[in-house]
Amino acid sequence: MKLFSKIALGSIILAQFFWSCKTENNSDTAKHSNFITVSAEENFPVMVEQFADVKVLRYQIPGWENLTLKEQKLVYYLTKAGLSGRDIMWDQNYRHNLTIRTALENVYVNFEGDKSTTDWMAFEVYLKRIWFSNGIHHHYSNAKIVPDFSSEYLTAILAATNTVLEGKAFDVIFNAEDAKKVNQAKDVDNVAASAVNFYGPGVTNADVESFYSKLSSPDPKKPLSYGLNSQLVKVNGVLQERVYKSGGLYGEAIDEIVKWLTLAKDVAENQAQGDALGLLIQYYNTGDLQTWDDYNVAWTAATEGNIDYINSFIEVYNDPLGYRGSYETIVQIKDFDMSAKMAVLSENAQWFEDNSPLLPEHKKKNVVGVSYKTVNVAGEAGDASPTTPIGVNLPNANWIRAAVGSKSVSLGNITNAHNNSGSSGRLKEFVHDDKEYELEIKYGQSADKLHTALHEVVGHASGQLNPGVGETKETLKNYASTLEEGRADLVGLYYSYDSKIQELGLVDDWKSNGTAAFDGYIRNGLMTQLIRLNLGDDVEEAHMRNRQWVSAWVYEKGLKDNVIEKVTRDGKTYFNINDYEKLHDLFGQLLRETQRIKSEGDFAAVQALVENYGVKVDQVTHANVLERNKQFTSAPYSGFVNPVLVPQTDVNGEITSIEVNYVESFVGQMLYYSDTYNFLPEVN
């Protein structure tokens, strides 16, 4: 598909792009009359807008003014590097995404017809939804987003704006093809049934498994992440990889990433950070997976400094078989106060391992290098934007975690923005009684933060594989991601209800925090997360699955002792925990079993666990939850617009300072990004 004229979006959308509480009269506003800054204030307006099932929020960058100019430059260059690869994620998600997005954006900008009609408003919502999801499949459910306008209407507005969108790229918007971005269902060919663009046409599960079974790492104790940075395709019937690198697949965007990473390396805070950036640049240039491991070792060890980042092809949730990494970046500034407080988890990681309910042979004898920081996000892109995690633990390679350690971060300003985005009253509807409600109000946020920290720092760092057992993605296949996330959740739950966390000074009342953590997890796992699904849907997303199988397993195993009671009152369903001590023990039992499954590579056991407890939804409970949720207008999903970093320069073009600007419009940011960071062709 091609347009008859180039889309000149930049000048069109600047007027709707920026928002502030006060206007600064400076050289930058002279060049960009709508680039205006916002003063730090308690009543910072977090909400941007809401549509369909999502709400778009803003986050602040606290402490920006305390960074040195060199540190600000480092953040700026890393942020630009991240955004330069934004379109990679769009193409990875689906092969027609960039074609569809380009056409729909051209219509949005150039249409001069009636914009008060139901059809036009439906078109706007559809475009916003695919912006939010980085493509035409829902960011969480993986189901294709269905437009509320007809193919005839789209044909008409395409014609009205001289825009061409034809063939499968047009048809797939309305037909039943490529219905799931990632299909994790049992007894289907997951690769063939998934629309994600990690595999070419005709590639099957058997092809993938056969292709990688023939590859062996130079050092079996340090297995390379085969498949992480490539697309697997058939050429004349022969399987081959298209590697993401300079001069290879996505090379145009990768060259831009490298350009900005090179500038970042020049202002690195220290030698270790600079060396790591150098290896990342080398990896992008060559696509060499040994360099990727070398980079991860160096990056993990580079713990000094105020600035850190995540950048490259990392998380494998979007690959139905868990090989290929989605492009993502997060640029982080250390939150000094919270990081100092939470560092005690890292310092005591061995105690948690030694005292866990794992079988002795599955415990690590030496938990190394688990660094934990609370950070404030300064910019995100790819798989981390607009939707973003609240905690991250990397690297993912088991051998690097065991030998070198890992970095765990909690995204403090993201969590704060979520917490300040307004209450819908949904909590009051689904708690069992006033006691549970009051406990959640008083301890819920602290319990969530602690559980996240335990999940990332202790959970992902704990346990070890049995000698000779292959990587989890090979042994547990399409269940690897949900098993790992559930295992880490269980570590967090188990230790949330332990006096050790109060002894370490992390909470002032461990039992109340633990009780709130248990209440919230069971309530979400068995009820409230179901508001994200349509009645009759199976649970597809890895994290949703793990929350359900954890909750459903302990509920079932505790039935004899009435540990968790299902209550029906006034036609409404509730789950009430009657015995927190026994529930704590059940979490420990399940943690022991999940680690055994991982350590032994027991595919039959993980399949039974996930399929029996994590996929199917109780339809009566689901219908009850959806009916009760109709009264609330707050959307179940949240994402963010990013602040914009604007460099100020002197007469010689040298950067003298960098301002933070806060965006008014989600639409404006999306159009601006498409205009500024569109380095890839529509078909790659």
C-alpha cells in the first residue's frame, strides 16, 4: 500500500500536543509555540483520556532538576534510541500493522468530511485502540480488535483522502483471519495459529522445534538465546532466520538506535556503563548472540550510577513457543530514598532462598548479585509503551542469573500514577465485607509494592534447574512464561505473610500487609481480572493465566478445611479467606511444586496445572462479575503518554539544558511519533 502524498503530520499536531500549568517564555517556545512546561505540583492531572476499555494516563519524572547536565543528556539520548525502534514492535506484532496504521493515520489527518457521525467516532476509537496496542490485536487478550464501522465506510473515507489500503491489509480488519496475535491453546499448532510476525507463512511448531534442536551452544553450560533476535521463515521450503541487525531485518531502525546509543555511550556515567553500551551497539550491528550474552553480563554488573535502561529484544511472551524477544525500552532514573529502603531484600536474598519451601535440591546454594532499585521512568517505547509493567527483572537467561545475578527494578512513578488515577468504587463492590475493604484501603498499596519487590528480587532469582535439564522454553514450551510468572508470584505471596519482612524494616505490621496481599490476590485471580474478558472467553494472557491457576489451585486444595469460602449474598459472589495460616501453607506447597516442574522440565505436569486451573473460566462467576461491573465507568486497562524531553541549545548548537514537557493529547503523541520515528518500510 502506498499513499498518493506524504503525510506531513508534525506541523499539524504540535498545536494539540503539549499541556501545562504555566507557560515558560524561552527559546524553545519561540521555535515551538506549544512546547510548554508544567510545574511540579501535588494535583498533577494524571488522566489524559478514556476510550473503549482503556484509559491513558500521564506520569511525572520527579527529581529531574537534580540531575547533572551530563546525566540529563544520557537520559535524552537513551530515550531517543528507544523511540527510534518503536516501529519494530508494530511489525513484530503483525505483518500488516504498519501498512494499516499509515493508511488510517492519513485518513485521520486529511479527512474533511462530517466528523460528527457515529461511523467517524467509531473510526477514531478504532485508531486509538490500535495505537494503544501497537497493532490491530488487543494488547492483553491478543484477540483482533473489531471495528464498529463497516468496510463500506472505510472504503469511502479512504477514497475521500486519496489513501490506498487494499488486499489482505484491508480485508483482515473485517474478516475472521489472524484472529489471535498469540494463540496458546492446547492441541493446536500454536505457531501456525498465531498472527504474531515472528514466523513466516507455513512455519509450524514442529518446524521451530526441529530447527532449534539442531543448534548447540559452544558452551552447553551457557546456552545461547537462539531465536531471540530473528524471524524464522521458509525460503523455497528451507527454514532460515532473518536476523534483526544493522543491514538485516529492521536494519533501518536499528541504525538509528545505534546512532543515539553511540551518543549515550559518550556521556556514560562510568566505565562499566560505557562498556555495556559498547557491547549493546556491537550486538545491534552484528546480531551475534554471544555478544548479547556478553552485553547482559556487563549490563548486570554495571550497578553504579543514577541512570539505567532496558533496550533490545527481550521478553518472549509474544512468541507462542517462547523463543523470540519483543523490542522494548525503558529509561530509568534511580529513586534514591526507596532504593535504599528496598535494598535490604537484595542483601537478604540468600535467607529467603534458604528458608523457602522448595525441595533442598532445587535451592540455590549461593544467590548472587540480585540488585534491586526503585526507579522513575523517563521514557518508554516498544513493548513497554503505552502499556508498561510496574516491575522488571532481567536478564532472562538462567545461567546469567545463577552466575552473575540480575537487576530488579520497581517503576515508582508508574505505580504512583496508577494509584492516583482515581477510584471507581469497584473495590467496594467486590470485597467480602467492610473489614476486607478497610484493610485494603490501609495496607493495599504497601502490600502490592512489597509483593512486586519480592516477585522481582527474590522470586525470579530463586531456584535452580536440575543438572542436564534444558532451558525452560525448550522443556515447558508454550507454558514456560505463565509458569515462571506464577512461580515468582508464589514467592512474593509466601513471604508477604512472614514476620521476616517486618524484622527487615520493610513494613510496620507484617500480618496486616500479608492479609491484604492474600485478599487482593485471591479477589483478583478468581474475580476482578475477569472484567477484562468477554463472557465465554478462555484466559489467554500469561500473567492472567498464572493469577488464575495459582488462585484456583489453592481454592480447590483448601476446600476440605474451608480455607477460602465462596459466598453468595444478594445474588453476588464473593471469596472470603477464613484461614490465612493454612493459605500460606498452600502457597508454599504450590511454590514447591512449580519449582519442581521448572527444575525437572516436567511438561506433562505444567500442562495439567495450567489447563486444569488457568484457562477455563467459571461461567456463572464470570457473568456475575460482568453484571456487577457494568455500573463502573473506569476502564480496566491503563497505559501512558510519555513526557517529552526538549534540549535547549546555545548559539553553537551545544545542549545547555533539557526541559521536561508533559503531553496534552494521546492522539498528538501518536501522530508525532509516527511522523518522527518512522524509519521502517511498511513491509519488512
